[in-house]
Amino acid sequence: MTQPALALPTSFVEDADILRAPDDKAYREAMARVASAVHVITTDGPAGRAGMTATAVSSVTDTPPTLLVCVKRTTAAYPALVANGQFCVNTLAADMEAVAAAFGGKTAMDERFAAGDWYDLATGSPALVGALSSFACRVTARHSVGTHDVFYGEVVAIGLGQPSGGLSYFARGYRTLAP
Ligand SMILES: Cc1cc2nc3c(=O)[nH]c(=O)nc-3n(C[C@H](O)[C@H](O)[C@H](O)COP(=O)(O)O)c2cc1C
């Protein structure tokens, strides 16, 4: 059945591929065009220390200060995030691509943490020295959506590094943002 035309200016639709029933591949391609900040999520506690690179991080509200992180349930860090009930979001500075790579690959946990220097920001979840911002969070809610769990974290402490350029992920590669 032919779909009705979208109400868009002709000049816009001429060059555009419009996918009305997107599959996961099309969705990933579209999301590859969305620039994101790059973060390393860490956790520590009874279940031990773990960490991973993540771009699926968003502010939820400043009252109370709350953010969310979307974590695939098969990642090595997932069980520790659930059991520890707390995490730290470290927003990477422009020169921290090596840290992003260490936490984004299939690297052993201890090797990942060797890529940076860490300090304790209130909860025990490692905060990264030199990160633009670090947010120590306690998990207040978690729910599953498809392959991922969304962790809501109430921010209990903030670490601010020196203001500098940021690391971004865009079109399947790392980019830097000027301050
Ligand atoms: C730039 C980048 C962004 C990523 N963002 C996410 C994310 O938001 N959520 C997620 O679950 N995994 C994300 N990943 C994948 C995890 O970092 C990855 O699964 C994990 O660190 C490596 O797998 P393992 O920990 O199971 O060995 C990202 C990886 C990269 C390189």
C-alpha cells in the first residue's frame, strides 16, 4: 500500500531517504548522525569494581539532580552496577580518547582502570582525575527496555575538573569539541 506523502517542503525530501518502518540497522545509522558526549561509567562496592564507556547518558532533572544511563544487560559491568546500586558518570575531556577506548573494548577490568587515575567522590565509585565532570550517583530506579536497562541515578556529589575541550562521538568516530 502506498503511504501518504509527508508534509515536508519538497526541497527537504528530494535528497532524503525516508524509512517508515525502520529496522535496527536503519535506527543505528540514524543514531550515528546524533553527536554525543562520551562518558566512562564506573562502579565499586560489594560486587567489585567495574566500568564501561557510554554515550547513552542524559540529564533527567535538576530537582533533585538526576541523570540516566542506558546499559546493555550483556556488558561485563552490568551485574556490578545492579548489585552495587551506585555509579559514577565521568564526562571525558578532549584528550581522553585512550580512556574511552580502554572502557569501550573487550579489555580486562583492571587493564581498563590502568588507563586513568582515580579518586573517591563520596560513594566509592571511582571518579576520573581530569574528567570534565564527575557525577557520583545512587541508583533510584531501573527498568528494562529491550536489550538495555535504564539506570536512574540521583547525584550525591559532583567533581569538576579544569574546563577544557570535550570528547564527542559522531559518525562512528571520536571528535573533539573546542572549549
Ligand atoms: C563510544 C562508545 C559508546 C558506548 N555507549 C554505550 C552505551 O551508552 N551503553 C552501553 O550499554 N554500551 C555502550 N558502549 C559499549 C560498552 O562500552 C561496551 O559494551 C563495553 O565496555 C565492552 O564490553 P564488555 O564490557 O562487555 O567487555 C559504548 C561503546 C563505545 C566505544
